Amino acid sequence: MNDTFLAIVNPAAGGGRSEKLAGAQLARLKEKGLRVDAIASMAPGHAAQLAHEAYEQGYRRFLAVGGDGTAHEIINGIFSQEGRTDRVEIGFLPLGTGNSFLRDFREDGSGSSMEALLAGRKRSVDVIRLRHEGGVIYSFNLLSVGFTADVAALTNRVFKPFGHLGYLLGVFVRVAQLKRRPFKLRCDKDASWDERRCLFLTFNNSKYTGGTMLIAPEADPADGLIEFVRWGPIGRLGLLKMLPRLYDGTHTKHPLAETRRVKRVEFALDEPVDVMIDGEVVTVRAEALDILPGALDVYV
């Protein structure tokens, strides 16, 4: 087993910020005595392929140099490895636009991440597993459907070059196009299916999304549970009034909001839907979610 870190750099993360800053930050880690190899991803999905191949070559320590999407690809490349038994460690050089996961632990993402790596400070966190019609996807941050996924889809496809402003543009466009629809599901030992219309459903391992949106204020990435947040069919005016509360977590106090802590979710969807996973969007027919307790060691 190789005890060297493999840094997988996404040059496009943060609108090109990663490409400009990654070299200096990696050099600083090496100067401090950390053993680091580095490789750049060239296209969406490439980081997952690189991580998969690196695991086969004996790497067990990884650095995600970019945003949440980069870490998401690395984790999926590793966890998709058949017969995987060794534990894996991942650190972050957060040079992307979101970096939501790290906000659960520290405000100063880049500085504290380097400090954690140099100090060897790590902790075990859970991983959420989504089974869908075409396979399996793993998440370290959150999954969502409905309004939040609609916003992420539009942001990624149209507004991503604008960074955080692009996310806000996506929010306001989706408010104008507001959809409130059911996603048939049941959790744990529920006897019946929930078919109520809703604005969104989120299934959270950590608290934040979109960089600063406190979508699941009670989520704990190491409690072995999925924090499930449901918001009912609020109208446009009500949503506009409530949007600021999505950033301080008080939206969960709204009469249309519900939260639960669950271990498993089953879906009975008629067709594929957009699902936001760790800031990325896929269109899949979801079948089930479950939690892998303490499955990943992260430097935070």
C-alpha cells in the first residue's frame, strides 16, 4: 500500500482558480514534508477514473484539489472498486466554487485543510449510497430532488461561470418556474408510501449546500443517519419571503417543513428525475438510499 497522497487536480474548478493556485499549495505541502504525487483531470468524470486506477495501483490517500464535485468524483471512483477492503483517506484543497462539506468543520476552508493534512488530523465520516436503475452513486455531502435539484441543474448548465452569483441566479429563475410535485417514497419501517406534493426533499450527510446554504442544520456527518428535510408545497411569495432563512437554517421551523433522521429510503418513481448529488446533477430513476457509517476518513 502506498502511503503517498495522490492529489487529483481539477484545473477548471472555481472558474480556473484551481489551475492558478494548485501548484503553489501542493508545493507548500511538500515543503512541509508531505509526500504528494499529483495528476490533473481533463474532463467531467475523469477524476473518478483516475481515483479508480490509483486505488488499483495501491494509493489509499487522496487529495481533492477543486470543489465538492472533484471530491465527489474521487469518492465514487474509489467506492466503485469491486472487492475494496482497505480504508481510504481524503483531504481537501478547496479551490472550487462550493466547498460546502468543509463548512461543517471550519470556516477557513483552505487554511484549515492544509493544517489538518500537516497535523494528520482526521475523522471518520459516513457516506450515503444511492441505488438507481443504472447503478450506484455515493455521496459525502447531500442528495436532493425538487427545487434544490432544479436550481443546481440550471446553475450547472447555464450559470456556473458566475460562481456564487450564478447559484443565486438559478434560485430566482426556478422561483419564477416553480414546480411542486410528489416523489413517492417511504423511510425505514414506514407502512405506507408518502406521495405528498413538495417543494424539495434533501437527504443530508452534512449541513451545507451551495457553499453557504444551511439546508440541514442538524445534520451530523458521523452519526450513522441521513438527515431528511422535506419542505411542502409553498407558493412563490412565501418562498421569496423564506429564501433568506435557507441560509441560516431557520427554514426548518416553517409549518411546511419536516425533518427526520433515517437509515434507509425507498423510492417508487415513475420516471427518471434530476438529482443533485454533492453539487453535481444526474438524471436517474432512484430506487433506494442507505448510509455507510464511518466509511471514509477525512482530514478536517
